[in-house]
Amino acid sequence: MFNDFKPVLKILLRFIIIYVVMVLGYQFYLNKFHHSGLDPVSVWVAEQTGFVQNILGYPSQIVHGTPGKETAWFYVAGKYVSRMVEGCNAISVMILFLAFIFAFYKGTKTFVFAGLGLLFLHLMNVLRIAGLNILLREMPQYSKIGHDYLFPAIIYGSVVLLWLIWIKFFALKDTGNENS
């Protein structure tokens, strides 16, 4: 009976190990910046978001908090609309994505798909934050539904889409008939 579940258990164990190792590594990274301001990856994401907002015609500035505060504020078209915190950088979502992809490891294409997937998720995250800031600037009455439901659905939906693509076209693809 155990042999029937062995492939599933191997995938599950790989997922758990990869996820835990990556979360611990990320936490170690975050601990280096504790009480010194927003971490560099979050600052990088905030700056790219500001760049996109400027291109879209919403003059934007990033106002960094004091060193003890791990936040930065988005000043968009003359108004403070939101703040950037560590959780907005989508690294935790990307870790979940990577753990799943590498749990179904398929050689070199795993690394290629993971790299392209991370790039896609980063782009979607920057666009998601810019969209939320524009929503908060133009229609603040929709801030709760936008922040709590609509814009999280964009990043999580992107992850699910990538997972489905990985499973359908790579992980479960029959490799025995590729030469015919």
C-alpha cells in the first residue's frame, strides 16, 4: 500500500523541504535589515512601481521611513496613497511558487521555467502595486476591496496560472513519445 503513495509522498516531501529552507533563508535575509529600514528588495520593488506610475502619468515619489521604520510611502500625484512594507515585495509568494515547481523537478527546464516564472511574477507584482496605488488615488472608496481582494487575486492568480502551465505542459508531459 505504501508503494502506491510513494511518488506523491516524494513530491510532498520535496515541496516541504524546499519551502522550509527557502523561508528560513529569506527570514535570515530579513533579519539583517531589522530596525534599519525597508529591506533592499522591497525598496527595489517600490522604486520600479514608482517608475511605472510615472510612465502611466501619475507623478510619483517614494518617501522612505525613518531607519527604525520598515516602510516607505508612495506619494502619487500630490497625495500619500499607500505604504510599501516587506510583504508587498511578493518574495513569500515567489518562494511558494518555486517550492511547487521544484517539487516536480524536470531537469534544466525546471530552472528555465522557474526563472521566467519569477520574472513574470515580479512584473505582475509591480503592476499590481501600481494599479492599487492608482486605484487609491482615483477611487479611495474602493481601497478595502482593492487591497484585500482584487489586487491579491492578481498575484495569487498569476501563481496558480504558472502552476497549471507547469503541470500541464512540463511536469506531467509524457516524455516517452517525444521522438515520434
